[in-house]
Amino acid sequence: MAHGTAPSDIKSEIKRQLKERRNPPPFKTNTRKAVKARDIRYNEWSDFEERREHVVARRQDALDHLSEIHEQLSAKWKENGVIVHHAANSAIANDTILKIIRDKGADTILKSKSMLSEEIGINDYLEQHGVEPVETDLGEYIVQLRHEVPSHITMPGMHLDRNDVGQLFHEKLGIEYTNDPPTLTQVARRVLREKFLAAKVGMVGVNFAVAQTGHIATVTNEGNGRLVSSLPKTVIAVMGYERVTQSLDDLAMLWQLLARSATGQRATVYLNLMHGPAPGPTGPDEVHIVVVNNGRRALNDDPELREVLRCIRCGACLNACPIYQQVGGHPYGGTYPGPIGIVLTPALKGLNNAPDHPFASTLCGACEEICPVSIPLPKMMLELRKRSVESRAAPDLEKPVWFGFQKVMESQKAYEIASNTARFVQYNWPGKNPMPIPGWTDHRDAPQFAKKPFRDLFKDKDG
């Protein structure tokens, strides 16, 4: 069972991570290489902005016509022999998946990487009902062995190094300790290969479903995704309601943007297109797709936040975010860390369940700048902050404080009195850290007032 933090714990978890950064062992999250690799690949396109604008328009058009696209998809899936299940929420999705597994007499299910499966909590649910879920993506397999949740969207074990993995495999798999990555990879491959050969049911995520043809597209860098979707005789695909694209041409451009943004590759190693059942030695006899709503349809009706559904789960905004670089992914709780999680978690789960998420940002704009589908994340964070403040129960101490600030800034006399008072307090405050400001001077020095304000210097000069 994976142990993670709750979205409501973000403030305390960020404080804990910042405290740990000041003590050994050193913090291990470093996303700068991913940003550099992404920039190199995008600079190969002289027309990058035009390509991005085209993809943004196509993604948004798909969101604007979700109902029609799903009607087209359902018809294509039926034509292709895919069994379709619609799940309004996590509970229904989990029940549906468990029923399919039990109908096949299986007590184990092999999984390819899927953030949606993390969102609905399928692993914990299956374990509680006597079914063993086995992650086959190497990063997901490692964090599963550690009973953790992923700390990054595309790099689940970003917070770990080779020594951590070596010790983990020594303890869990009984091998002699080594921190050699090729050796550790071969160990994981040997253990998982036995699982692949015995599996009755496999589960894959869906990066995109193509309305034109009904193809289910899965993007991976490891062969596990293809094995999970071909060796078991029953395959379950789990898909978020918004993960659709209209044509194979749109898919091709999205694939390239996703690879460049996520890992700095021109293309991922695998683009797996599943059309439907393929009886025989190289394909499943039965394919199920579970389309999960879980708040997405309501979010698509929200004019201020609906653009967040354009997200293609590349993780680039995490790589560019100064907050994520300092604290990693686990403090965000839920499923989605970083800037996308700051918006998506309260948007899907409700602000009351993630009240501090909109404030866990510097609003520097790096996330929007790097986003391959130009999601205006800072604007959405401000909107969620506004909603958070407006929903607070009285008395709200911030309101009189900001009202007072407004009045001070509107009056020259009031401003001069306030600044002179603050200057006097600062320069006469006892101790080394003058005028401590709660929550500010815990990690930085207080802003220093000039001993003589500019207005007085100007008056003296003017004579």
C-alpha cells in the first residue's frame, strides 16, 4: 500500500522539506538537466511557436467538442470490438476494474504507468480486495517497493539515487548490494519478466484516444507498456475523459511535443497504438476501456479553469518550477505535484480539500512559458486564490489588514507616517534579527529600510 501525504498537508510538508534541506543527506531533486534537454530539442524547430499555437488550437477544439468526440469514439470502439465502461468517479472505476479482474479468475494484474490509476487509488483498492497490482515501469516499480507515491509525473523516482535503489533491492529482492544501474535494471527485468509471462490481465494508461480511428495511444520509453498490452489475454485501459484527440495527424504532433517537453527526446522509444482485440500469440482476446470522469466534465464547464484540461502530462512545468525544485513532489499530496497540481488538485477535488495549493507558487510564470500547450497556470492560480479568499468564513484577518494597506497607500500623509514608524521600529528593534516577520524571517532577512528616505534626500537636494 502506498503511503502519501494529503493535499491539505501541503504547508506543513513544505516546511518539513525545507528543514530537511538544511541537514544531510542533501536533497536530490534536480530538474535542470530536463529543462536544458527540452530547450535543445525545441531550438531544432525554427517554427516552434507556430507548431505550439496549432497544437493549442487543436487541443482546445477537442475540449470544446468533448461530447461529440466521445460519441464518435464509442462508435469506433464498438466497431473495433472494445468493451467500453464509463465511470463517473473513482469508486465506480475501481469497482469496474475489480469486477473485470475477478471475472477472469486473476489475483494479479500487471500495470503500465498511469497517473490516472494513481488518481483513482486503484493499487490500494485492489490490495484491499486480495488482488496484487504490479507496476512494470521501472520508476513506478521502485516507488511501489518503497510503499511511496510517485514524486514526478514522468520521472516517478526523481527523489531517489542509485544508492537508494541498491539498498531497496538488497532489502526487498534479496540481492547483494550494488549501486550499478545496469545491474539493478537487469535484476528488475528478471523479476518482472516472470510476472509478464504468467499474467492473465494487464492495465495500461491512455495518453490519447483518437476519435478518427478509435486507436488507444500509449507513450512509453520502456518495453513494459507493449508487453502489458500484448501478453495478457485481457487488457484494461484507463482513460481520463479529456484525453482525446481528433485525428492521427493531431496525435503525431502531440507525441513530438510530449517527448520534447518531458525528457528532451525527439520522440519516445515506443508509441503503442491499440486498435482492439487481436486474438493470437501477439495480442489480447479482450480489451476493456474505462473512461473516468472524476470531476472533468464539471471542470470543462468552468470558464476560468477549463483550459487546464489541455494538459498532456509532460511534467515540464514541474521541471521549471522553483518551488518544486526546492521541495520535490511529495509535499503536494494527491496525485499531481508542481504547478499543474496546484491548479488541478483543487479544481478536481475542491478548494476545501486543497485550500493552500493556489498559494504554493511564486507566480513567476515559468510554468506557463514552458508548457507545450500554453496553459495559463499563473492566471488560474490567481483565480483560485480569489475563490479561496471569498469562501473564507468570517472573521478573516487578512481583510482588515489589506483594507488598512489600501488606505495607507491612498494617502501621502498616512504613507509617510507608516513608513517612518516602520523605519524607527526596525532600527531600534533589539537583537540581531530586527523586526521579525512571521513566516518571512524564518528563511530570509527582513527588508531593510533606508536610513533616510528618498523624499527627504530629494528635499535636501532641492534645497
